[in-house]
Amino acid sequence: MRRKLPSFVLVLLVALATAGVAAAGNGGFAPIAPHSPNASRITDAYWVVFGFAAFVAVLVESILVAFIIKYRSRGRSRAVEGAQVHGHTRLELIWTVFPVLILAVIAAVVFYELPAIDREPSAATNPIHITVEGHQYYWQFDYPNGARSIGTLHVPAGAVVDLKVVSSDVIHSWWIAALGGKIQAIPGRTNHTWFQANQAGVYHGQCAELCGVFHASMLAGVQAQSLQAYHAYISKTAPATIGQQEWSGVCATCHGNLGQGGYGPAISNNTIITQPAALAGILREGVTGTAGAMPPVGNTWTDGQIAALVRYLKKNIYKPASLGATSGG
Amino acid sequence: MAARQEAVYPVGWKNGRVAGWLVTVDHKRIGILYIGTSLAWFVAGGILALLMRSQLATPNENFLTKNSYNEVVTMHGTTMIFLVVVPILAGFANFLVPLMIGAKDMAFPRLNALSYWLFLLGGIVLWLSWFSKGGAAHAGWWSYPTLSENFPWASPGHGQDYWILSIHILTLSSLLGAINFLVTIHNMRAPGMTWMRMPLFVWAIETYAILLLVALPALSAAVTLLLLDRTVGTHFFIPSQGGNIVLYQHMFWFFGHPEVYIMVLPVFGMISEIIPVFSRKPIFGYKAVAFSTIAIAFLSVLVWAHHMFTTGLGVGLDSFFMISSMVIAVPTGIKIFNWLATTWRGNLIFDTPMLFALGFIALFTLGGLSGIFLAAFPVDWQLNDSYYVVAHFHYVLFGGSAFGFFGGLYYWWPKMFGRLLDERLGKWHFWLMFVGFNMTFLPQHMLGLLGMVRRIYTYHHGGLWEVYNLISSVGSGVMAFSILIFLINVWQTQVARKGVRAGNDPWLADTLEWYTTSPPPPENFDSVPYVTSARPLRDLRRRLADEAT
């Protein structure tokens, strides 16, 4: 048994290392493929750190395994002492200075990459400014022309997008891995980040800071598209669909896709959803009920947004009680 | 002397089997109470982990509700940190420090008992919060406001209040303990035991105690302000009324990062005791290990905001905290290389304590290296709050601290109870835990890189997400099984009394706790040999051998 242990350690470590390397091309230790200059630079820095870390890991684990094999007891009695050697100033210096050098190189690489990660490209004279507002449990985007969208941010591919990240309830964290790092949305504070999606497509992410019961449902998407499609979206599609976006991105999370109820109560046959003034009160103030509380999900919504929501609800969701009993669920 | 004893113990009931433990002020019994209680909570917190891994094993799982998941996530973290790792180390310290320095007891035995009973009370308060109005706290173990505030949509009910109360009780317990350790170590060392002849575990407890004194008041202050917000209507952390949430983050992490070292420095101490004994050698660089402990402790109070790189503090502050965090890697590396050098040219004996100590080196190294990614703040912007971080701190806290304290349990068990734990079961325990641990947490690095954020109760992706999560959940089951083997081992050894009787010094160790009987008598020693080196017991063995020839 004693003889077999070290070789087992070796086999295990080799297996782990091979599994890691094998998986590296697909998931594994590779970060999500970057699609924005800041994300690319972060990935570059990541691989530099990875190189050094992997080197040190292999070094330390190999020494450990080698010593375990070489200096194993081989049945010698416990009373037999090893070489009573200790202390070696030069060795101590080497393993102090050597990590310092590695860390200095890593720090230097970070500072080299930093400006291109932290700051928008200086060539971008005209970034698109968008406000990202974290809410329980959705992301809301304000475009330069005053339009709003929920859940999915639409941007022109190739454009530099400057994000102002805020929150009015709890801390959230904005993260689209392919487009750069996280930044928290903190009540009472305005944070900034930016990205430049290098090709059209949809990039997914989700809120990274525990924000309550539906934290896992607080998904985010960025749709990068042509400039033309972007302008069409913010001038026509977004205003036309805001009612539907509010329903499916905000209300339906708790009340169900048809308003049939779920975490929150069934509302499809509740007349309040057809009354803008009453609904506005609930959306802006929240509800403290006996069965649970509704957050003030619409505390930054305009009257126009609420009117749009009511129009959508009347048309698609609301079913008076007599009918709702059969088709509501 | 006899007359005094009569006065102190006038009645017999205090020596009863149960009462003897309830009224004890003996540091050894208090230490064992600490360790036993912590292990009970380790099992409880581990069950919470298994619940989470069951929920996350496959996508769109409905094993736990989202409400209870958030409670479980909060209670698992709080339990493992405040009720398991910190107190089990306090338990080892209680049992070992007086024995290692050749003292009869701690400096303040009654205060010591108070520390333990406060710890038990704090834990009970925390766990009773499951039954409070609104259920247990569910804002995560760091309880960031405003999610932890008393808003109907944040943390209404009393779970969060019980959490705060429990933290208050536990910090009081730890502070009393820390003062006791410091006074004991400074004043009660055996004749001849200078600072440079002190066991390295005692060095570690010295720094552990100092760190507790420095860090815990910040936590107490932060949760006090939170309690005031919740109950009497202040708004320290309510921005809409002029409060500042980032202040809480600073206060919490000013405690939170030293806390990491509070949980691992004593384990470094244990490893520094175990590796030399089972290598049959002295520690390679005694001073290097002792001074690197102090360096880590000092640096650990300068790195807190590396937990806040995504708060938006600006690159100036981020840069400072990156460099200070990286600097900590240097003294940590010094320790690892010293342990490796200690095994060089040794006569390595792979008893269970040694297996856990070597496993500790293998795993803690990986945890330390993944920390460098997180210190490089732009990289942290990607990895922060993802499963990569979950993997990282489990490599440090489980691969590090837990492997270390299990090694410590196997090593000092014969001293505590007079019997050796079974080696065969011990080896099964180690290997299953080692394999299960890597199965559980290695894939979590990859999950974080794939974009899985922490504290989500479910996910919708199949493919690699599902594969890695399933491997991780299966691994957690393997770990749970290894803990079961440990408990069976304890049962067989102590309850079924099958354990081999240990003499005073079954491992031929170096330090004074092995000079007395196993288990030691109430006041530990009749007399203590004059200490002339950091290895008094080896000196004694050699003297005896010389006299015999």
C-alpha cells in the first residue's frame, strides 16, 4: 500500500493535467472568446498570468511528487532520521526573489494592457452614450434619443458604446463576458464602462451580484447590428414594443407569461392592470402584501411607458374574470 | 496545596460525566468542545452544500426553491466561516497552545469557557433563524446592503437580524479568545522557550489572535450600523437618504480579507508541525516560516479592496490593491518552498496526517495561484463573482484549511483521546476527499470562465455547463462519503474502543505536548524540561539515548 501511494499521486496529477489541457481548446481554461477590444486585452493579460501560474503550478507539484517518490520511507523505521539539514540563505533568497520577479512581470503586463482596457479608444470621437439601469430583476437601457429597451441592449456593431451604470434598488453587476469585465450597478453611485462589439451578433450575460430571489433570471443581452438597423430600432421598434418588453422582461418573471401567476399572484383577470393610474402606483411604490412583496419595479418608468404597458395588457393579457377562469392558466 | 484543592472543589457533582464538561475550565476539554461543536456544524454546513450541488446538478432543476436557495447559500457560507473554520482552529489552539508552551492552562480559564459557550450560543442563534419570520438571512454571507436592509423587497423579517445578533455574539467570543491566547503565549512559556524556540503553530496562533483583534471590530461596527438601519430607522447604508453602500463594502472587507488569513495561518502552523515530524527532519527555515507568518498578517490588512475591483473605485486604488495583494504571494511562496525543502532528503512516512499535509500543499498552491488572476484587477473584472472565484476560495479554504485541520485531527487525536485513529480508514478518507474535492472544484474554474455567476439557483445552458456542473455535484457526493468514513473511523476508535492505545509520543514528535501522557492529566505536566531548542522532545530522546549507551 505504502509503495503504491506516490505513483497513484503521479497518475492522478497527470490525469488532471491532461484533462485540463484536453479541455482547454473548448471551454476548459480558455475564457469566452472576446468580441471587444477591452475584452481582448483582458484575455491577453489572462493568458500571461496563466502562463506563469501554470509554470509555477507544474514546478511546485512536480517537486512535491518527485520528493514524495524519492524520499519515501521504503520501510525504514520511524526512528531513522532524515538528513538533519536546515536553512540555506541562498535558497531562501532565490525563492523570495524569483516570485517577486514573476509578479513584477505580471504587474507590468497589467499596466501595459490597462489603458486600452480602462479607457475608450481615443479615435472614438463620438461614442454612443447609454444608461444601464439595474433593477430587480431586469436591465433597462436608455438610448441617446430618449428611447428605452428592457433586457436586450441594441447597439451598432463597431461603434464605441459608453455605458453609465446605475441602480435604484440593490447592487447589481453588469457583465457581458465577450464584451469586457463587470461593473457593479450601485444605488447612489454612477459607474462607467464601455465596449465596442467587433461583429454583429447577440452577446449574452447576466447580473453577477446577488440581488434577490430572481437573481438567476436577471439575464442581459447585447444585440450588435448594422448602424441602419440600430437607428430603426431606437426610433421605431423600441418605442413600439416597450409595452411588450415591460411585460415579458419585468412582469412575466413573477406573474407568468400569461399573467396566470407564479411566484407572484395571477393578474390576468385583475382590473387594476387596465387602469393606468392605479397600476402606476403599484409599479412605482411596490406592494407590501401578506404573501410577499413586489419591488417598485417601475420607479423610473415614465407615464408614457406605463400607458404603453396598459395598452399591451389590455390587448394581450387581460381577461375578465368570467372568461379568465378557463383560459387564464 | 491540598487544603486549597479542597476549597475549590468542595462537591463531587462537577466531576460527573456530563456536568464535568458543562462546568469545565480545563483548556483541553474546552478545546475538544470547540472542535466537536465545529465538526457538528461542518456536517450541517456540508449538508447545505450538498443541497446546493443537487439543485445545480442539471439545468432548470427544481430541487430547491429560489427563496430557499438564497437562504442556503447564505447559511452555508456563514456557517463554514464563522462556525467551522475559525472556531475549529480556536479549538486546536485551546488544546495545543498551553501544552506546546509547557503551561498548565490558558491564562484566563473561565474567560476561555465563556468564549466557548458564546460560540455555541452564536451558532444556535444563527441556526434558529431558519424558524424566524421570513426565514433565515438570504443576502449572502457578506450581507451587502441594500439587499440586507429592512425593505419589503430586500430582507424583511428577522432572519437578517438573527444573523447580525449571531455575528455580534461570535465576534465577542473570538475577541475574548484572542486576548486569552495572546496573554497565555506572552506570559506562560516554559523556562528556556524563547520566541525563536516556540513551536511554529504557536507563532501562527499569536498572529491569528492579533489579526482577530485588528479585523473583528470593523465587522462588529459594520453589522451594528446595519442593525441600526434595520431597526431604528437610521440610513447609514440607504443611498436615497444620504447613506453610502460602498462604506459597508469597505468595512466588511477590511474584516473580510484578514479573516481569510485568520482561517489559514493556524493551518500553516499545523502543516509546519506535521511535515517535519513525518519527514523525520527539522523544518527547513524556522525563521523564514515564522517571519513570513507575520509578514502575511501585516500585509493582509492592506489588501481588502481586491474584493471590490468591480465596485468602480478607479484604477488608482485598484492598482494599489493589486500590488499589495500580489506581494502577499511572496511570503506565502516562502512557506510552500520551505515545506517542500523540509521533505528533501527526509525519511517520509505516509501516515494519514502526512497525507493530509501533503494534500494541503498540492491544493493550497493551486488556490494561491488562481488568486493571482484575481489580484490582476482587469482580469478580476472578468472573473469576479463568477464560479472561478468560488473554485478559488474553496481551494484555499477547503483544499487549504479543511485538509489542514483534518491532518491536525489525525495527528493530535491520540493526544486528545489516547487512541490512534485507524490508518486504513484514514487513508480511504484522504484519498476519497482528495479526488472528490478536485472533481467538485476544478470544473468550477471552467464554469466561471464560461460565464456562470455565483449564487444563482439555476441555469438554462446545456453542453459544457451541464457536464461541469454534473461532475462537480458528483464530486461533492464523493467528498460527503469521505466525511462519512471519517465519522465511522471516530466511532470505531472511540465509541467501539477499537483504536490502538497511543503512548505519550506515538509519532516521535518534536514538541512539548508529546512529553505528557495521552490524554494529558488536568494540569498537563508535573514538570517541564528546560527548553534548549525548537525541538525539545527530540533533544530529550537524544539525551536519553546518550545516557543509555
